[in-house]
Amino acid sequence: MSCESINPATGELICSYAEHTDAEVEVILKEVQSACRDWRHTVIATRAAALKEAGKLLREEKNSLARLMALEMGKPITQGRAEIEKCAGVCEYYAGEAPRFLAPEPVQTEAIASYVAFEPLGILLAIMPWNFPFWQVFRAATPALMAGNGMVLKHASNVCGCSLAIEDIMSRAGFPPGLFRSLLLGSSRVGRLIGHPLINAATLTGSTPAGMAVASQAGVALKKTVLELGGSDPYLILDDADLELAAEKCVASRLINAGQSCIAAKRFIAVESVRKEFESLLVERMREQVMGNPLEENVAVGPLARLDLRESLHSQVTKSIALGSRCLLGGTIPSGPGAYYPPTVLSNVSKGMPVYDEETFGPVAAIITVADEDEAVRVANDSPFGLGAAVFTRDLKRGESLAREKLEAGSCFVNDFVRSDARLPFGGIKQSGYGRELSSFGIREFVNVKTVYIK
């Protein structure tokens, strides 16, 4: 069997990659196991040096890597460069902070000495999606490698070129040969891989159904997992919001990566007194965004990653319109090649419509009108997801109170759009997953938290 990379802007085949056979997978896993034996005892300064070199290589090659993303999954090239910069930044962050995060923590007891140590688990399986093909790998790999683990990457089948490019960077950065390897496999083979005796833990970024499958498979094998899954992030536009700011941030969040982001703004919950003006501003700014060839510098919205994803998104839009939503912008499939879908705004959205109840993975904004703050919070939390949320208000104490105490999500932002940051933990609740990536919390997910007691 083979994995195919198809340019979503043209429909043309870029490259076909042969899947690794079962025998090849066994050889690769043994190579990673061998590399792990030495790496776990390597001093942390040596680990940091390799990670810094990886960041340096990323910056030197960001133009070619951004082009690769544009060709394989349609990301506008300016956004691709920003993604590579972010990857370089997380390399530098963990190279600098990991010694502190992993230092033994003394605990006062009756013993002569007692402390908590953090030791690597072994080989981590990373199952990653196509939408941020470098960032989502690096935000998992950098803390795992710095903690002394090895990694095998099962990337999405449409971004095999990105997967192999990451392996090449890790190899040239000075990590031991075999410590980080890409496995070219179809999704049907992931279950057996999770249960493999050489795999010690797994992390997945992907859909909620995929997360449920991985959690079930890992549970049978008693393997630790971290799951970052889908989201339907609510953005609350309160009666005292700066509407110009709110529209700017909401459009930026909704359209990044053509709306194909778990933490993109998806449900815009506007209080009735400001709804009409906010709606007008949102439509105006969505209309201004240029859709087109992701290799062109002025393009803000590229194609969706695959034609079937466009069909699913359009079905959600048309069903919602049939149920009473009003289409203020977009909502039609353009003619011509490519998996393009225009920036779309739906108003008069209510419970029971797909754009209210489901995650929309594309450039579709759903506006929900509410009477007041209390109803806004109820609607925001009326979702099986809990990844991110944002609130717009000029009263910062009011915004903080809502973010801190009332909104059900792993990340809550006030007067800005939700995004991941190496310095802050990232992850969700409810059907958006469990566990955390990034910051000190992320590096401690895949270690043995060991008690040492001497008396």
C-alpha cells in the first residue's frame, strides 16, 4: 500500500510513498529502543544542544518547509513561515527551561533524604494530524526528547513529505541516529502499534472519534496517553465589548489555516444589543480576506486539505440554512479546481443546527444571538467540547471572572483569540481530550514521577 500527497489547490499528485511493512516497523522500533538506552543517560546540556540546533535548522529552512506545507495541505505560505518560527521557538524554550522542569524536587520527611525524580518512560508514539504538520509534532516532540524519551511519529498520510522532513531535521540536529523516526502507515494499523511492547506511551492530536479509539486501545494495553481533540470554541461578544477589536480577533482566529484548527473561533455568541453591529463588522472583515493559491504572499485563505473535507463542511452549512440559519456571506462551492471554500458567515444560528452542535473544520462563522451575559455563558458551555473559549468586554474584571470561573474550557482568553504558547499549558476537557502539552505540565506528562526515599 502507499500514502499519497495530493496538492489540494490543484488536485495534482505530488508524491506517492510506500507504507512501511510490518518487518520494517519492527526494525525501526528496535533502532529507537537502542537509541533510547543511551539517550536517557545523556546529560541534559547535550540534549539541549541538539534541540537548539533543530531550531536553528528550522529557521534556516523555513521558506522551503513553508512551501512544502502549502503544497501538501494548502497552508498559506506566510502562515507556514510563522508555524516554522513557532517550532523553532519551542525548541529554544525547552532547551532553556527543561533543566529546571526536570530537576529533582526535595521533600522534607523523616528520611535522611527524600525527593521526587523525573525519569523518561521510553518510546513515545506520536499520532499527528495534517493541519499544523510541523507545530503539532514539535510541541509534542521537544519536551519528550528533552526528558530523555525517544519518539516514533505516525503522521497523517497526506503529509508524508512533512513527516520525513521532520525526521531529517532531527537527524541533522545531532540527536542519536534512530531516536526520532517517522512511520509511514495507514490509520488502520495504529491500534497494533499502540499495543506493541516497545511502545511505552502515546499522544494524539486529532478528532474526538480518533481519540476515543486511541484511548480504548491504549487502555487495553495500559499505556499512558495525552489526547488533544476537537473543539467548537465559543467567543462571547458582550454588551460592552470593543466591537472593532472583537471582529478583528474573531476573523483572525476563524480563518487561520482556512479555519482548519481545533482552537479556531467557531461559535460567535453575541448579546442582542450589539449583535447587529458586530455581525456587520464580522461580515465586512471576512469579505476582505483574499482566498487563492497558498503559494502567493497576499493570500490569507488557502484550500481545505481535501475535497471530502469540503463536502462535509458544505453539508453542515446547507443543513443549517435549511433549518433556518441566514447566510450573510459565502456558503457556495466555487467553480474550478482545488478544495476551496469561501469565508462564510451564518446568522440566526440555534441549537439543532450542525454549525451549532458540531465542530466545523473550515472558514465558517456561526453567529448565535443571546439576551445577556448569563445566556451567553449557558450557550458557550452547551457543547460536548471544551478546548478553548474567549470573551470580549471592556471590563477586565468581568472578563477575568467569566474566564476563570464560568467558561468550561482548557484555555480561556479575554480580548484576544485562543492560541497555544510554549510557556502555558495547552489541552482540553470533556470531549476535547485530557492531559496537557507545553510548559512544565507538558514535559511531565511522559516521565516516571519517581519517589526516592533514603533512611
